Amino acid sequence: GKGKGKGKGKGRLSGAPEQKVWIGNLPEDLKWKDLQTTIDESGIKSAWVEVFGGKNAGTGAVVFKTAEDALEAVAKLNGTVIGGQAVVFDTWVPNPKEEGDEDAPQETSQDAPPPVPVA
């Protein structure tokens, strides 16, 4: 074993934030395998693909092997039409803004579940 990540949540969305890509405007019935095929056909190999459901339906995340792959995927795939919808690919880490007023707290919707404390 690697000795890392003991009991940290579930799923495989591990890895540095800069290796992750957020995806939005997905058709709600899209399967992760279809998303992976689209990404792999662009010539960039994904390490892990997840399509979210429930409140986050229509969004997903992809982890790439390197930060370079993640940036290339955003550049290449943002706006790709999947299932008749133009899909949004965006970096997981928001680019640091210089203006200063950009770091206002994000509004959370009232019905969002409370954050789970990390043990």
C-alpha cells in the first residue's frame, strides 16, 4: 500500500486540485462512461471520471494524471456538445483574482446539507 488516504471519504476524487476539472451542463441521463469516452477521444487520458446526481445532477468531475492534462482538457473540451448540450469544462481551482472583492463568501442555498466535519 501507499500509506496515504486512510479512511478519507469515498470515491476516487483524490489528487491535487489542479489535476481536477469541474464539468457543468451535462445531460442529466449522461453516464460517466460516456463522459470518459468523450474525454479520451479528445486525446487526453482521464484518470477518474465521475458524474454527480441528486442536487448536483448535470455536473461532474474528472481527475487527470497531471495538471497539464487538466488544463489541456479545459482548453480543448469546454463547449463540447454532449447529448445535445454544450458542456462546460472549468478548472477546479478558481484562478486567484487580484481585485480583492472576489473572495466574498459563496452564498449557500438554504437547503444544502451541512458540511461534514473531517475527522
